[in-house]
Amino acid sequence: MQLQQASRKKARIKLGIQSPSGGGKTMSALLIAYGLCGNWSKIAVIDTENKSADLYAHLGEYKTLSLEPPYSPERYIEGIDICLDAGIEVIVIDSTSHEWDNLLDYHSSLQGNSFTNWARVTPRHEAFVNKILQSNAHFICTIRSKTDYVLSEKNGKQVPEKVGLKAHQRDNLEYEFTLVFEMNMAHMAKASKDRTGLFMGKPEFVPTVETGRAIAEWCSQGIDVPQGFTYDQVLQLVRNAQNISELNTLYYTYPQYQQALRDEFTTRKLQIQNNIIHQTNQQ
């Protein structure tokens, strides 16, 4: 174990695109994928959406791998390996939500204590996520979502209030992505998490090939990875984080503390979200 000088390293994007059904996830993923590599033959779609990727074959000669049930993490990993062995540079997983559905069904089928049974589920999910993170390819993962609401008190009554999109995947999966786009039914996207600095705080936009090219340029430049902060210093930074973007930056800047501080990251995220809801209710 030793300190190292910070250095610039080239990156492979790990992008999440979430929206309700019909929000334009698949086509947006394909356009961004082409922008990333500029070669349709180097793009593959692992398709769990009833071969919906074939609907966009007019765009170019990309590859598809139709995944049939059961949508286990192990079958996704097998599909990823097939793509990597074929020299694919951009892998689109459309969608990852089926993987989580499969694990939820598996968990519900187990006998005994529901809480302790998660020990048989979590490692399988983490193996799937780690395969994406550690593979030498760009990944674009689509995620089904639905509008999420909370109950808030107004004029003495409990009324539902829209607070954003709820991803149909395991909680905190967004931590694992470099970039997350949320898309609405008008096929407009906005960044809800952005380590590239290219899209956060920008107006809604329609994802295009140029979106992928901008991301590819960022990947080619690499990112600075500072070293040297102690566990206690990072813990204090997490507890003092003022917004989700700052929290995400800390999570990726100090990967050596991700596992040890996972509960702290989750707790602070919930605190920030509750503060936002409280401030909204006061307006």
C-alpha cells in the first residue's frame, strides 16, 4: 500500500438511461453508441425487450443478442462475454430491469428468513454490476422507470407530490454509473448524475450522435484521480456533502472507501433528498 501521484487515465463510459416505457431509451442508446465509436459493426445490443432493438436496424448494421428468460445475472454476464470476445466496443444492455426482476422473483421463492436470504441474492447482482464496471468496453444500460411520489402535508391534508423518476432496479445503482440520463415521454433527456461535467445543469435535450461524440472526447482525455485522503477525512466530506452531485463525486474520487462508506453515502443521500422535499413543502 503506497501513495501514488495523480495521473490522467482514459475511461470507458458507463452510462445509464432511464425512462418510462416509450421514452426513447433504445434509439437514444444506439445514437449515443454510434457517436462513441463511429462504427455500427462495433456496437451490440443485449436485448431483453422482445427484440425491440431490431426496430432501429435502418440506423446501421449493429449486432443484436436476444436474451430469453430466465433473465438471470449469469445469463447477462454470458452475453457480455460473447460481445467482448467478438471485439464489440459499445455494449447496450436493453434493459437491466429484467435482471433485477429475476432476482426479486428468486428471493421471493427462498424459504426461511427474508432478510438473511438477501445474502444469497446480493453477490449475484454485484457480480453483474462488476462485470459492467470492469469490462474494457463502453456500456449503455437502459433502465425502466416510473414516476415516484411522496405524501406531503398541504393545508392540513396529505397529498401526493411528484419527486422524480423511480428506477426499476436495485437502489443506489446510479452510484455505479459515470453518467445517468433521465428521459421523459417527449424523448427529452437531462442528466441526474454526471461525472463528466458535460451535461449537469444544462437544459433538456434530445440525445443524438453528437452526444456520444462529446462523451467519447471526454473519455479520451481521461480524468484526474487524486489520492491521499484518509478514511476519516473522506467520512467527514460525505457527511458534509450539500447535494447529490457532490456526493457522487466523492464516491468515485475515493474508490478505496466505497465499500466501507456505502452506508454513510446512502444515509447522506436520503438526508439530502428529505431536505429537498421539506424545502419544497415550505414554499
